[in-house]
Amino acid sequence: MTGFGWLVLTLVFVDEVLAAVAAGVAGHAAAGLAGAVAAPAAVIAVWWAFASPKAPWGGRLTRPLVKLAVFGAACAGLWWAGHEGWAIALLVFSVVVNALAQLPSVRALVPS
């Protein structure tokens, strides 16, 4: 089961990277190159500060709310940029992967 847990954690990381990429796509649609650079940088900064496992300002309530906001905004941004199919795919992938990450066998792999 450890192999499955590490696979899930790898997919969680991929999901986080995809959220930043989606922000870049939406940023580009909104503001060109500057938006394509600024939007993912903002997502990464917010993720580091509030949602990462070692976030300086993360907490039991803050972390899941920020994750919801980041993934919601990433999916909404893709939709707004005209990539409705990718928005739905990212939403489904995010929900499934983050639900699997809540399994006790997966959570046990991440130090608290």
C-alpha cells in the first residue's frame, strides 16, 4: 500500500503544478505575457504561504480553504479562457486526487 500512497502524493504534486499552469493560461488570456508570468507566481506564493505542508500561515481551516480557492480559481480561469473541457478535467482530477490523499494510509506518509 505504500507504493499506492506515494503515487497519490505524486499526483497531488502534479495537481498543484497543473493549478499554476492553469493560472498561467488564464493570466495569458487576460493580460498577455505579463499575466502568464504573474498569475502562476501568485498561485505559487499563496500556496507556499497558506497551503503547503510547511506553510508559515497554514492551519486546520486555512489550508483547505486556500486549496479550495486555488483549485476553484484555476478551473474557473481555464473555463473563462475558453478551455471548458480542460477546466472540467482539472476539477475532476483535483477532487479525486485530493480525496485519495485523505486516506489514512496516504496521510500516514506525510509527517504532520
